[in-house]
Amino acid sequence: MFLGNKREIVMTQQVLVTGGTQGIGRAIAEAFAEAGYQVLATGIEADLPTDPSAETTLRFAHLDVQQPEQIRSLVRQLDRLDVLVNCAGTILRDGQEFTLDGFEQVLDVNLTGTMRMCTACFPLLEQQQGCVLNIASMLSYFGSGHSPAYSSSKGAIVQLTRSLAIAWASKQVRVNALAPGWIETNLTKPLYENPERHQQILQRTPLGRWGQPQDVASAAVFLCSAGADFITGTVLPVDGGYAIA
């Protein structure tokens, strides 16, 4: 994201990436850092990197998006915020999402956690005429017989993105989302390591490969750049054509 009509990167621009310690979130955080932004990546304590080399380009902080006081405490420490990327998310397997407790847990992280971050960060984003990037999914559009809570939460992310884009447009705060397809991460490891499911996905994907986290990261940086200044309320698929096949 650029300020006003400026077309050069402001090196002091601040980016906050929740769920930014691994997988797609980590790739997005690193892509912003490589583009010259100052990046704070958050995650739950168990996911925080221990390798010192990571500290050279990214800052890390503990944050559980289910805990409003943790969110408020973190946001109070920020003097500026230009971009908020909501990558924190979870999925439960082995039928856990069919229990009420499991269903509520997934929605609280994926959907309500995103809304908590958006509302907490809005005053800072308004000051900079910044932007929000949410992470939806191809399951925002397709149902899943295995993950009803995850699918429901990601479908709701699409409508939350559109709703906040309308609500905040007058403040010049843009809100968009990405809808990743089948991306090789720890979250999808049980699928791409299953030969049958792996092949099914390849056959359905026109580009003939699984996506990499960097594929999503490149799209993320674009939607938060000057090139996307007139784009808000959109959900961009990054799926190798899976949704149209």
C-alpha cells in the first residue's frame, strides 16, 4: 500500500501479519519484508521461530487472536500501521468440526479472530489510509464434507471482506481477500502426501501443479500496493484455475 498518489515505497510502512510464523502467512511476511516494508509477524507461542537468522528481516510476537486483551495490548504498542494481513487460521480433522465445541473454536479463530483484528487496527489504518487483506479459501465457494466449520468460516470471510470494504471506503481504507487453492503447507500435508488425493487435485488443476506459499505471497503484496489502489472488496483466487475447471 502506498500513501495517497505516491508511487515509491515508503520504507517506514508497517505491516502486521497474523499467523505469520509459518506456511502462507510466513511467506507473505517475508515477501513484504523483501519489498521494503517493516513487518511484524505474529503467531501462537508454539509456532514462534527459534532460528536467530529469521530475526534479521522480520520481527515476531506472540498473539492469540482469540484473546481480545492480547490484541489490544499488541495494537497499543504500534505507532503506525499501513497494512493488516489476517492469516491466523485453524482447521480440525477427524470429525472434530462436527462437534459444537470444535465448530465454535474454528469460527472463533478464523472469522471472529479476523474481525477482532480488523476493528482493533482500524484507527491506525484510517490514519494512514491503509488496507486490510484477509485470507479466504477455495472452500469459501465449495462445501466440504470433512470440514464444515473451516468452510463456513472461509465463506463468511468473503462477506466480511465485502462488508468492511463498503463500510470503510469513505475512510480510504481498502479491504480485500485472497482465496488460495491447494497450496503445499503443513495444513495440506495429509492431502499432498496421499497419492490418490494428490493426483485428483492435479487432474482438476489446469496449471497442473500444487501452489506454493510464495504464489499467494506475490498476490498479497500486489493487493496492498499502489497498483491496487482502486481495488477494494474483491476476492482474488490463487488456485491454478481449480475453481474454473
